[in-house]
Amino acid sequence: MMAKPVRKRKFSYILTLASVVLVSFLVVSFANLRSQVKEKQAVLNDLVKQCEQQESENAELEQMLEKGSEKEYIERIDSDELGYVMPGERVYIDISSGD
């Protein structure tokens, strides 16, 4: 008759150990999934910002094409981004600010 209580204790220890291992696995898995969700959310937010910027730029370009101010746009890009100047135009650079 003494064999039965020992068997029940072994079974309860094994069941307790299995439960602890299962819960530990679930907690680690949940933490891992949560970090992946945060990473993907950050990537999604970056992509949404890029999409909004591109849509804004597209709207600006469409507006310029509709109004016929493409020449003004090209001149602005030439002077602002490429550093070109028109013939006879003088460009003054302020060197006192130290920027």
C-alpha cells in the first residue's frame, strides 16, 4: 500500500515540473513576439511617414504641372539644390554666421 503515495508524489512532481516548463516557455515566447511586434510597428511607422512625404511631393508636382509653373520649379531646383545661377545673377553668401 505504500507504493501508491510515492507514485502520486512522482506524478505531481512531474506535472509541476512540466507546468513550470510550459509556463516559462509561454512567457519567453510572449516576450519575443512582443519585441517583434514593436520592431514591425516601428518599421510600419517609418513606411507610413515615407508614404505621406511621397504623397505630399506628388501632390506638389501635380499642382505645378497643372498650373504650368514647371519652368519655375526647374529654376528653383537648379538654384536651391544644384547651386546654378542665371546669367547676370549675383549670389551673395553670408560667411559671418559661421554655420
